[in-house]
Amino acid sequence: MLSNAGNAENRLLAMLPEPEKERWRLHLEPVDMPLGQVLHEPGAEPSFAVFPLTSIVSLLYVMENGASAEIAVIGNDGMVGMSLFMGGNTTPSRAVVQSAGKGFRVPAALLKSAVHRNADVLRLLLLYAQALLTQMAQTAVCNRHHTLHQQFCRWLLLSLDRVPGNELVMTQELIANMLGVRRQGVNEVAAKLQSSGAIDYRRGRIVILDREKLEGCSCECYAVVAKECARLLSSAKCRPRA
């Protein structure tokens, strides 16, 4: 198992063909991923591909005035650095750690050589890329048509699916930046969810107490993303937790 945080593993690394796993094992570097760490800025070519284990990374689009909004979340289901194998090398998004934890990173050159060497690796990464693009598209629809309460629940569920356990380490300020809303709005929604018994939120930690309540408060966007990820990656045995 390619892991370094208890029983945690990165599902994308786990699905690599066996010969590639052996090649990669020598180059995987364990890394701490503290809250708020920026992994890459818009327009920069990543030097490493990052595979979260117990952390969550947000991809953000940043406006000229500094305002930002999240377009996707990446956890133990995938990797940060999709542009490295898509051919574009750089990306217009910023990658920020939204929930602290651990991960692996590998040099960009290793990822690129694996893609050129092994068609199965390329197929796996392209399937993941399509799943990530689905999440981005659904996020755009959700932000336009659904309430902040629904968006927040959808966001919590997507994040929860991408970490082991039921705890997320993050602040209200960071959540507000992710959703592109005022901190006061996040505070009100979090308070309602806490009073309903769905979550416990204190000191930068969110513990999910009742997943069914969260799913009941969320919009259809969460189910769409989860179902499509399962469909795309089922051949590689990657399924989000139900």
C-alpha cells in the first residue's frame, strides 16, 4: 500500500499498474500539507505532482481584485497537477490546502515519463481528469442556482469523501474564500447545521456527526458528481464512499 499516514492511502496511486507502482515507490516523497499552503499559483508550471492522503486541496480561480472562488476539491481520490499530463503545463487556477494533512509528491518529470511510457497510466489519469472536470462543471451550476446552505452541504460531502475519517481541519475564513461568500454567511449556515446535530464545529475543526442530514440538506449536485466519478473510474476500482 502506498501510504504514510496510518491506514490512509491515495486511491489514484493505488490504481497504478503494478510495474509503475514499483518505479514510483522510490520517488514518492512524504510531505506535510499545512492549512492554507499554496501548492501552485496561476500561470506557474508545477515542479511536482501532489497526491493527498489525509489533506484536501482546493482549486481556486482568483480575480484581479483578489476575490476567489473554488472550482474543485481534491483529496485522496486524486492528484494536484493535472496540467502536467494534459499537455498545457500551466493552469489558470491556484491550488491551496483547505484541510491540513499529509500527502505524497513526485517530480513532474516522473509523471510525464510514466504517461509516455505506459498507456494504462495515461488512461487512468485521463479518467480522473474527466471526473474532475465534471466536478468543476457541477460546481459552476451549483453556485449559480442553489442556496448557500445547499452549497455548503454539497461542499462538506465532497470534502468528506476525500479524506479518511469524519473530521475536516479548516477555518471559517478559508471556507468563505472557497465558496466566494462573506464569512458571516458561512457562520450562519454552520451554526444551523450544528444546532441540527449534523456537524460539530469549533476551533477550526468540523466533525461530521450525521451524514444523512447533510445529504438531505444538499442539492442534487453532490450525487451527480459522486455518481459520475464512480462511473468513470469503476474500471479502475475507484468509488467514492456512499
